[in-house]
Amino acid sequence: VYTHALASRPELRQQRLALKSGELSVRMAKARRLPTVSMQGGVSTNVTTMSDAAYGSQLKTNLTTSAGLTLSVPIFDRRETAINKAHIAMETSRLALEEQQTTLYTTIESYWIQAVNNQAKYKSALANTESQQTSYELLSEQFRLGLKNITELREAKENLLVAQQNELQSKYLALYNMQMLNFYNGK
């Protein structure tokens, strides 16, 4: 159940993606230490009405072009701080994933233990209900014959009802816990 839940639970998927995002952030922060090359270029022209030249010839003669190439080599620019922050974010994501996994394991283990315990309680409650039913029937017959009083009969009836209640409670709690395990198992 736990193995299936690890693979399918959306909160764990989200934590895994956050961890991958943290790894990419570390790589991006480290990449900022690398030199960068950039290139720029531009074309411009201007036209004025104060010139005697025609509009088209002004466009041709006043045409200006520019180009540039820049090489940037980082020497000291607090890049280590960004890398350290990225490592901390990644470690936080890893710890959150471990916490989610531990919480999931604890939840599943709790449902399993409760299911097993309630199944055992159910078996015990079945036997107790049967015993209380027999006891009540005997006391009813004795009461009918005048050998027992109403208080003893009422007490036997209450014991039977408590036994039946315990039986139903343990039965439905066992079913609930088994269904929760099925839910985490993807069924």
C-alpha cells in the first residue's frame, strides 16, 4: 500500500517536482558564474524638413548602422550567495518530501494497525454477543418461571445491547480502515 501511495499521491508528486525545481535553481545559480557574450545591432535614419534634399535621398544618406559585441567575465558578484540560497531551497524541498513520506507511512501504518485491531475486536465481540444472547435467553426463561427479578433481566438485556453495539462498532471501524487502505492503494 505504501509503495503504491508513494508513486500515486499528488502531494508527493508536488514535493518531487519542487525538489527538481530546486536542483534546476542550483544549476541556474552556478551558470551565472560563467562568462557571457552578448551582441547588439541597430539601424537608424533621420529626416529633416530644413534640408533641401528630397525625402528619399535623406533616408539613404542619413542611414546609420551600429553593431557591438560584449564579453562579460564575472569576477566577484555575490554568485556564491545565490548558489547557497538555491542549495538551501533544494534542501528544504528534500526535507519537505521526506516529511510527506513519513506522514504518509504513519497514516497508512495507523490504518493498518486499526484494521487489524478492529478485526480482532470484531471476532471477540461476535463471541461476546453470542454469549450475552444465550445469557439473556436463559435469564428470560428464568424470569418467566419467576426465578429471576426484572432488574436482573434488564441488566442482561443491557449487556446484550452493549455487546451488539461493540460488535457493530468494531465491524464498521474495521471496514472503514480497510477501505482507507484500499484508497491509499488506489482501489
